[in-house]
Amino acid sequence: MPEVKTSQMLLIDRLYAGEMPSKEEFVQLLSCHSREDSEYLFKLARQVRENIYGKDVYIRGLVEFTNYCRNNCYYCGIRRGNRNLCRYRLYDSEIYNCCDEGYSLGFRTFVLQGGEDMYFTRERLCAIIENIKKKHPDCAVTLSVGERDYKDYLAWYESGADRYLLRHETATEEHYNKLHPGEMSLSHRKECLLQLKEIGYQTGAGFMAGSPYQTLECIAEDLYFLHELKPHMVGIGPFISQKDTPFAGKENGTLEQTLFLLGITRLMLPYVLLPATTALGTIAPEGREMGLLAGANVVMPNLSPAGAREKYCLYDNKLSTGGESAQCIQLLRESIEKTGGRMVTGRGDCKLLQDL
Ligand code: SAH
């Protein structure tokens, strides 16, 4: 450790002490930091994580059960306007088979993710959730199916869903409107997040690092939004362009910035469940491991049937094999252990829920 701390390190110390830097200070920190500053951040982030979660890293089995979507987000490969995509939705029995297989592999959380596919009505999803919970009462069910009615959210919660992932994508209105067509709005997305929290879900928000038109001021807003919302989970992964979207050929987010944001998020929200995302593993060979070393404590390998994986192409070259595949759990265990972590099979709920 250097004798004299840099101004960046002093800002990081303040975050560690539970203080929120101003937005200007965040911009400053994000725009200019050395490798030593990052290492300093990651070290504190690991410390904070360890104080709360020890060496535990939680695993979630991701079931991508439909790539139909009514939305047309400019960045996303499964947007409704993508005519090059072969659409699929899993039969209920296929979803159950994924969960059964995941269960025997050791997974105790299943994440049902999909596009906003209205085929999956309130009632259909209720039945699916109930059946999974009946068969695996010791498991958590996480939903990630976008913006739906309050009554849908409530009914799914009452059917047994435990958690909900809905990234806010960006907390800046102007930026939101550059990522989404006019029929979508940031205010509605935020409203959904508040509803989910109020209903009682362990709720996840988040955003992409390096999405088109994102400025450092946007990121500072995102950090403030997260600090205010205090979600139980935060998903942050790099933007990766997808060839059949309006953002084809746009520059990808970077490993470096994503890791830095993971570290900041861990300091800002010590109890947060923070995945080292598939997107992070996709932009760099050891990306996921580096995410864990920057303060992440969750990994979400893919449990979807082989045929579905390539069709759930949110972005180009998305990994779904090797350590990203639930079937390769031994590989995953080794890569977690390489970072000093311990792979835990168990629900892996957010600690100190009552404080959030
Ligand atoms: N329909 C659900 C699930 C969306 S997919 C919902 O609306 O929440 C899950 C996440 O993938 C999105 O929230 C988005 O942040 C991310 N994603 C989509 N396209 C991406 C891309 N091109 N690069 C990186 N992440 C992307």
C-alpha cells in the first residue's frame, strides 16, 4: 500500500465508511483512476463481502424459457423487431425438467428469465411457480420477465416466487429514451421496481456498463438510484452489441469499467447479492473470476435446454458452455475456488433482509 493515499483512494475510503460521494465526485472517480486505485477498491470490496457472506458464492440456475418479446429495446437481440431470430418458448414440462436437472446438480435457486411474452399469462406463470415450489420447497424461484401489471407481480409472489430481477437499465430519462423506443418509459420501469419491493420480493435492479450514449454522469445517476432504492440484488454487466439490433457495431462496454462498478456497488450496498454476469464472462476469458475478485458473490450458469441457448441471444457470442453451463458445475466450483471463494449450494438469500 502506498504511503500516501491518492484522492481516488480517499473517495473509496469514504464509500467504505458508508458515505455517499457527490455525483461530481463519482464522475471524477470513474473518469480517472489508476490500477492501484482499482486494486485498492477491489480489496476493500472483498473485505466487505467477506464480513457479511464469508467466502460464500451462491449459484443460480438460469432457465431462459422464452425469447418472444413485445418490446423493442435497441440493444437487445430478442427485441420484437429482430426478424432473424428463431423464436421459441419452452413447454411447462421442459421448464420442470430444467429445474429437476438443476436440483440434482445442486442448484437451490431457479431464475426464470424471458422476454415480455404475454403467452405466459398471470395464471400460466402462477401454475409453473406453484409446481416448481411443490416439487422443490427448499428452493427459491426468481422471476425476470420484465414489466407487468401489479396484479401479476402480486399473484406470482403469492404463488411462491421469492425474487424478481428487473434492471432499471439507466436512471437518466434522456439516456433511457436513447436505449428504448418511445412506448417505454423510465418512470414505468421505476414504478415496477417499487411495486416489486413493496410486495415483498427480494428485488434486483441494475444496468449495463458502457451502453451506447452512456456518460459518466449517467453512471453517477445509476449509482445514486441504486443507493436510494437499496435493492437486494444488483445486475451490472458490460453492454455487448448484437448484430441484428440498431446498436449493431456499437462499441462494447469494458471489463475494466464493469469491474470498477462492481467494486463500488459492493461498498455502497454491503449486503447486496451481486452476480459476476455472463456478459462479463463473455467479454474476457477470466471475466467472471475477476468479477468475484471485485466484490461479486453470485454466479448464474445456464440451465436452459441446449436448443434454446443459442436462440436466447441477447448479445453476440453469449457464453452458455463451459463454466457458464450448469452441467459443468465442477468447472464452476474450481473457478470459484481459484478466487478464494467457496461455492455454496443453498438458497443464498440476501442477509439482513429486514434492513433493506
Ligand atoms: N425481459 C426481461 C429480461 C431481459 S434480459 C426484462 O425486461 O427484465 C436481461 C438483461 O439483459 C436486460 O435487463 C439487459 O440489461 C441485458 N441485456 C440485454 N441486451 C444486452 C446487450 N446487448 N448487452 C448486454 N446486456 C444486455
